Amino acid sequence: MPLGIIGLGLAALGATIGNGLVVSNILSAIARQPELENKLRTYMFLGIAFIEGLFFIVLAMTFVLK
């Protein structure tokens, strides 16, 4: 089994765990201070975008280094 496939799987796992942590922490913050929901939602999408961007960089590097 090529190491690129294993690396891609680990990157996908890391991105999934990262997204879950971001969303769960944002939801707990919104539960504590509901008036900040709009601002926190913006930061949540920004954080998710960075995590997914990192995953796509790893995906591209998997094909480049193959």
C-alpha cells in the first residue's frame, strides 16, 4: 500500500476531527453568549475553511509526490 494513500487518509481524519472540534467549541460558546452568534459563526467558517484548505494541500501533495 503506498504511503500517499495512508497520508491522505490521516489528513482526512485530521480534518474531520479538526472540524468537529471547531464546531463543538463554537456551539458551546454560543450557548454561553447567544448575542455573539453572528460573529462566532463567521470565525467558525473561517476556521473550517483553513482546515479544509490544509486538507486540499495535502491532497495535492499526495499526487505531486506520488
